[in-house]
Amino acid sequence: MSYFKPRNLLLALALGLALTLLVVIALRYSPGNQLETIVKALPEGIDVSLQDLDYTHIENGKPRWRLVAKQVERKSSSGVMEVISPRLSFYNEDGEPEGSLQAGTGELSNDYQQVSLNEDVVLNNSDGYTLYTDHLDYDHATQTAMTDAHVRLVGDGMRLEGTGLIFNLKQERLSLKSKVKGFFDSERQK
């Protein structure tokens, strides 16, 4: 009895083709190959890139801050992190909302002490005040936020505008540098 009948030969050929196809698929979709493809897709000089980030920092079981961003990239040469569409929420020691911050883009220094925000910066606090500007820098060591751009501060029955701002978070003291205009509506403040 011969094993080389046309039916057996076709079956052997089909089995060989199926095995070859499985090997090709396994090699193409192996984890090592995927990692290599992802690394090649990173822009030059970027060592970490995250998309659709949602990170909450917890201390003593309570949220302290939450960062939601469209994209975060860390430059390997300088260690600076670039953030696209950052939305940051702040919480007090009890985990209650204290304020929020959003911008079009931002940069964070490699030691996490310097933050620079750009494009439609909006800062809200839980007391009902909202600050609008085009650019805001923050120094964590001095807990000071500053800008030379136009600033608008809006609250219950109050509106202040000016050019340039220095805001010391420790002292809760805000200074507008120049071209200051404002109005207070005493009826709304009651």
C-alpha cells in the first residue's frame, strides 16, 4: 500500500502550509516584535511616551492630586516632561476637592520643581474664584506661580484684570503687576 496517493499528498501539503502559516503568525505577533515596533515609533530623543494618562496621587489613603492628560512625553536628553492637554485636580488633607487647573500644554522639570503651562490656562479654586491667562509658571520650592501675560481673575461679584501676576500659595497673596482694572459688585457679595 502506497502512502503517496493524491489524497494523502494533498493532506500533507495542507498540513505543511498550515504549520508554515502558524509560524509566520507567531513570529509576526510575538511580544518582542511588538516592543521593537513600539520603540521604533517613538520620536527621536523621547524615552517615555504615555497617552490618555489618568493618574491619582494618594497620601495616607486620600487623594492629593489627579492628573489627566492626552499625552505625556519625557525627553531623554533633559529629563523634561511635556504634557498635552493637562487637567490637574487638587485635594485637601481630607481628600475633598480644593481646585483644578487645565492648559493646552505644559512642561515639568526633571526634578518636578518647575512647571510651565501654556495655552488657555484656567485655574479654579473651591472658593469660586477662576484665574485665566495664556501662560503660567510654578516654582514648587517657593510655592509661587507667576506670569508676565494678561491675567483675568473672576469671582463672586468681582473681576480683576492686569498684566503680570505673582501668587504666593503659602501666604495666599496675589499681586497683579501692571495695567490693573477691576470692579466689585457689592450686591452680589452679600
